Amino acid sequence: MQITSRAKVWIFTSDKTAWHFVTLSKASEEKLVKSSKKQRRGWGSIPVLVEIGKSSWKTSVFPNKSSGGFILPIKAKVRKVEEIENGDMISFTIEFDAFR
């Protein structure tokens, strides 16, 4: 099952680093959670395959208390290759990675 969506990139900063994320839409989240019910990992994360532009990689989406939904981290390498910056609206495809 693949989910294609669009979302705005945002940054979470801590004392030592900054992480770039997108927040999954409620519709995307519901489809992903339904297909991965028994496959949750640490912190409630769900393993996924992600495609943005010509880049693809394995990662996890994580529950986010402040939004009540799930967030997807965007790797620095992918941001550089795909020229993604904070505030950009990006299209992405995620797929539940059951074999991870």
C-alpha cells in the first residue's frame, strides 16, 4: 500500500541539532496505521519506505504529541539532493515496510 501526499517542511531544533519533518495528513495516517497495526516499533514508530523526487530510503514515521498525528523525518542528504528547505511544500510517497 502506497500513500502519496503533500506537506510543508518544518524544523524541530534542540541544543545540539535541527531535524526537518513533515506531518502526515489524517487520511494518510489512518491508512498507514491500519496497514501496520501489529508492526509498531519503539516509541510507537512505524517502519516505512519513502520517496521524494528521485530519492528513496528506509526510515520510520513517529507519533507526535503536539499534532496528535505522525511525523516523517527528512534526511539531510535527501534535502540537499532534492533542494528542500524549511517551509517548502513537498510531495512524497510512503509505503509501510513490513519486512524491516
